[in-house]
Amino acid sequence: MERRNIGVIDIGSNSVHLVIGEYYNNEYFQIIDDVKVNVRLNDRLAETGKLQQDRMDFGIETLAMFISMCDAYGIEKVIAVATAAVRKASNGTDYVARIKAEVGLDVNIIPGEVEASMDYLGAINTLDVKDALLMDIGGGSTEFVLIKDRKKVEVVSLPFGSIDLAEKFDLADEVSEKKLKALDEFLKEAFNQTPILKKAEGLPVIGVGGTIRNVGRIHRSFNDYPMEIAHNYRMGSNDVKRICEMAASMNLAERSNLKGLSKGRIDIFVGSSHTLERVMKHIDSPELIISNAGLRDGIIYDYFGYNEDNLVYDIFELSLVNIMLNFNVNIPHAYHVLKLTENLFEQLKPLHGIKEDVRKMIRAAAMLHDVGIKLQFGNHHEHSFYIILNSGLLGIEQKELLMSAFIALNHRTNKKIHISEEYMGLLQNEERQLIDQLSLFLQISEYLDRSMDGVVKDVNCVIMEKEVQLNVLTTGHSVFDNMIINECGKKFKRVFNKTLTINNKVIISRR
């Protein structure tokens, strides 16, 4: 198996970050390591115009460790970029020269517009969103990208970030109304001089960066949200406002106990989160969509050929195939089970009456129902549940992902639907019923292909008053009618109040 890999080092204003990605046989791609150190290169930069000696020394130590990690992984290519702090500092180029001399690492100081473009590639190749305003609040700059029909229309970089705002308006500890008013006046003037915001009126905001991820983590904590998945987590504008106002009402000690707020952002969170809330208010944005992918991911996608002229065409499908290849799923069997499940769903519409779009859930559950075998065959459906939920499947909303995992979990039982207690609050009765129905179709389909050879060529469902007859056309040999009825019949009767019967016809014999 041919392996290509890359290490991306992002020397930011607040943190220095390393991400390592691998690409196998030009087939599937995955992140295999991700480490961050809060170096705070931006400390006192606004005051002195220079990077401070102790911060630069700490940065050198961090980069030396990162290079050792890349060597241990056998990384063939390391791309290092520096953003706002190094970009703005009068001794920034000297620091880059020192990094080269002491660590042996070539660092490219990128303009804010390039930073924004890489943010865009990271987000747009991992989120199924067509129109949005992308916003990245870093330690020393804030980037915006206007996105229409997935295309980058316009970018702008503003020369202030979380550390700048905390220092300029003294927001590290107590935050008075006077300080917030001064911040608001500053932001209002900056926004009025940023035409891209006018063009983004009414659009959702795709949020990139540590501040925005922390907003999401705080919100999930307050709501006892059972899934710790940052990417594609969505919040209404009122929820964003509530989190930001709450943080501003706390002093430093109180924020240190705010669950979901990382320790490295306690003193710089208020200004940057307030900026997010004000941007959303300024453009009348209805929703925040959090992206866990940004600059570093964009560089990786660009390196592997997914650039502005060649965006990932189908995010969901590519991600699904990546997971299947990574876990050695039997792909012909998975596709055949999917085909049969879709056929049953379409033909039994008069029974189930499902009107919502469930195509992604059916596809995810059918293609990944056996993914847990990689861990252990016994109870593999339970392993499949965990893997589906935590595999990083892209292009699907979080509730759909959860339901897909439960469909796969319940495809091996004729008992009452199993939903873990911790997730009950996320699923309405009709959604649990939907899981019950779709898992039944998946279960029948898997048993129809239990021989793993694609023997079933067609199915035809005949719905009668008290019975559903499943006419099955096979080649080579028949399916195990009794096994299917024994394993699925009781569940079918419970879900649809009809008896399931099977009529199997072998149309071609294979020797």
C-alpha cells in the first residue's frame, strides 16, 4: 500500500499547532495526529511591536518537539506557516530566520488573505454548506470569507484577534459595561469599513478557530449534549448571544470554572466571543455552524489536490468510502445491502409513510453496518454504533449521524428498539420509530445477502391486508427463508402489524 503523508505546522498568535495527515493509494485520507501548545507569541505585541524573547524561546522548544514527532512518523513533507503575530511583528522575519537556523524548519509568513483561503478549503471540503460567511477569530487577526454556491467570492483579513482585544480593552478579568461599550464602538467602526459583511446579510456563519469551538463546547456542556463532536455543531444566534453574555458577566476566576472553556483561553475569550456575537447580529445571521477544520486542514487538502478548482465533489460519499477502506469493510456486500435496503424502503412506503429525506441515514447505516467487525465479530453491531458515531463521518448533520449509528446497532435484533438512555433526550418518538423501521429494512437486507455473494437479484414486495409477501429472485441458490423469518418476522409484526412471508425463486442455477 502506497502511503503519502504530510505534517502541517501553524505558528499562530495564540498557539503553535501540528497536524499530521496520511493519504493511502490515492484512495482515503485521515488525520493521524493533532497537537497544540499555547505559546502566546502575540503577548505584548500591540504594546511593543515585537515578539517577546521568552515567547520566541518557548516557540523554538515547541517546534523542535514537533520536528521530532514528524521524524518519528517518517513524514515526507512538512509545511510550516506563520500567521498574524509573526506577520505583524517588526522582528517577525528575524524569528523565522532563527527557526531555520536552530530547528531546520522553513517557515512561510502568509498574508491574512491566504490564511482565509486555507480556512475556506478546510471548511468547504468538510461541510455540506453552499452559502455562508466564514469567520476565523485567531489570536492576532480575524478572517472572513464570503461563500456562494460553495465558491469563494471574497476574502478579507482584519488586523485584530482575541489577544489584541483582551489587551486593548482590558478584558482579561472583570468586564465592565464601559469596557464592553468601548469594544462595541471599535467593532462597529471596523464592521462598517468591511463591505464583505454587507454582502453576507442573512447568511449562516461558519465559525473557525479556538474561540468558536469553545463557544460550542460551553453550549454542549450547558445542554448536557451527549456527543462531544465539534465539527458541524450548530447553534442559533440567540444561543450564541447567551453564551457570550454569560462569559462577559464573569471575572477571571469564575471563567476558570466555566465548563467547556479551555484554560488557555480564559483571559482572552470575552473579546473574541463578543466579536462573534456582534458579527452575527450585524449581518442578521440565523445560525452558527462550527467547523473543526480550518487553516491546517485547508493546507492538507490543497496538498492532496482538493483546491479551489477541484473541491471535494461529494463530501459525504468520499468520507463514507474513506471509513470503509480504513476499516476493511466488505464493499461489494455493503453496496448490495444498501441496494436491497433502498428497494425495501421504496416498495414499503405505503406501510411506513416516511416523508423526510432519510437517504444519508440509510446509506451510512447500510454501508457501515459491519464496520465493527474490525474490532470483533461478536456483538459487532455494538462496535459499529460506536465507530459510526465517532468515525468523523462528514457531510451529515449530527442528529442524522446519531440515528444512522442506532439504525446499524438495531439491525441485529428482533427485540424492542435499543436506544441508550444518554441519547433519549435528543430523539423524539417519531425519530425513534424511524430508527426502528429503517433498522428492520437493513436487517432483512443483510439476511438476504447472508451468503455475501450478491445472490439476490431482485425483490418485490406485495402488501396485503394482514401480510407482506417478499418475492425474492436469486441466482445460484436460494436464501435461507426460515432464518429470515425467524430473525426478522417478529420485529416486522411488531413494527408494521403484518406477517412477513417470503417466496424465493431461483432463476438461474450456478454450478
